[in-house]
Amino acid sequence: MYQTLLTHLENGIFIITINRPDKLNALNKTVIEELSSAIDEVINNTDIRSAIITGSGAKAFVAGADISEFTSLNASGGKALAQKGQDLVFTKIENSPKPIIAAVNGFALGGGCELVMSCHFRIAADSAKFGQPKVNLGLIPGYGGTQRLVQLIGKGRAMELLMTGNMIDANTALQYGLLNHVVAQEELLTKTKSILDVINSKAPLAIAGCIKAANAVFDETKNGYAVEINNFGELFDTADAKEGAAAFLEKRKANFTGK
Ligand code: COA
């Protein structure tokens, strides 16, 4: 049914596996559109009580937005990409009345880390790694990363990760509050399902109420998303953003000029 996702319903839990392992499950246009449809399925199908998002293979959850789609973008294209992704997937996950949990099986970088953060909470394999390396491309996160990272781990730690582009391992992410649990890779889905079995045994409207009320804490930050979209888009008009994507695709070090 989907080109880039594997889906499977088990005991009321819809398991969505992003399946582009040759590109480390990078989020291209098709993945975004299909994730949007899969989230609609979660929300609308009465047989589904909750969902898990994970990645195919042991190496990556999602290694970011697909950088090969960045090369032709200008400011308006960048803003449209960020707005569309936020509306179709990230905000929709966050506001889903049914729990959507990330089971992080490897690298969760850039858009992958943003996808993890838009989920209601997160469980990771001990091999998982997290980071916001957009700064290496002369860009900033565009799928809500500047906002949700501050919400989840606090401003100081978020600022350091955003500005250095450094990765953190699963145990550091646990200590920072980005993760709820860290388990061995082979226990990742079992652990996540066991938590969802508990949640699925509760009243669905109460669960929906928990999500709605907890999300309301952050309503005042909504302007931050608009700031992010604008800034994300404008950076596509810079020489450094073009150089960052080109250098990555040509497998060389970027030569940034500050323009
Ligand atoms: N977009 C597009 N393609 C990507 C990608 C991305 N974000 N991340 C990885 N890939 C592709 C690579 O280009 C490579 O494709 P190829 O085999 O056709 O050359 C393939 O996935 C495997 O990645 P590779 O870089 O060879 O693996 P690695 O083990 O050497 O490094 C990472 C793994 C995650 C450190 C590295 O892929 C990386 O830095 N990715 C980009 C991370 C990033 O900047 N994400 C934010 C973007 S928004």
C-alpha cells in the first residue's frame, strides 16, 4: 500500500516502519506524504488504539530530511517545505488523540530527531544517536526542532546541540529527558508495545484528554514555529546552504563563507 513505509496492526497497535534503509530512512517528499496518510489512518481507523513509529534496519531511525531535495530550494521553497512537513506530519502527530510513540532504533538526526520529538514520548535502543546537524548545512531545523528541543531538554542543552550540531548517545539523551527508556535493540519493540498495552487498556477519551491538556502547556510557543519556518526558508537563499548540501552529496568538507 505504501512505497516507503511498512505498516502492521497488532493488538490495536499500528506499527509504522520507515523503510528506505539504503538512504538511512531519510525523509523525502514521498515519506512525508505517506507518513501523513499513515497518521490519518491511526486517527480515523477505530481498530487502531495507538501507534509506534520506527525505522527499518539496525543503523538508522531516520538520518534527517533528504538532503538531495534541498539543492534546488530558494527561500519560498524552503518555507513551503517546512510548513508542509509541519502541517502534514509533525503537528499532526503531536495533536493526534491516540498515542504515537517513537521506537528509536539508530541515528535520529535532523528531521529524524524532530520526528522523534513530535511523538508523545520516546524509547530508544542503546545504540541510538540523536542530533540536530542542520547547522553543518548552513541551515536550522524546519520541522519544529528549535521549539521541541527546548521544550524537552531545556534551553541551554538545546542551544548547545543546535549550535554545535553534535550528536549525543542514548544514555545522554535519557539523562537529558529526551528519552523515557533505553533498552537493548532486540527489546525495543517489545518494551514499547508493553507500555502501549497499558495505555490501550485505559479509556481512549481520557488518553486523548491527557494529550490535549499536556500539549496546551506549550501553546504560547506557537509563534516560535512561524519564526522557525521563516528563518529555515530564508537560509535557502544563502550560498552556504547550497555549499552545505553540495558538499554532503559530493562527500567532501563544506567550505562556508558566511554569505
Ligand atoms: N539525506 C539524503 N541521503 C542521506 C541522508 C540524508 N539526510 N543521510 C544519509 N543519506 C544517504 C547517504 O548519502 C548514503 O547514500 P549513498 O549510499 O547513495 O551514497 C546513504 O544514505 C548511507 O549514508 P552514509 O553517509 O554513507 O553512511 P555513514 O555510516 O557513513 O554515515 C551518517 C551515517 C548518519 C553520519 C551520515 O549519513 C550523515 O551525516 N547523514 C546526514 C545527517 C544530517 O545532516 N541530517 C540532517 C539533514 S536534515
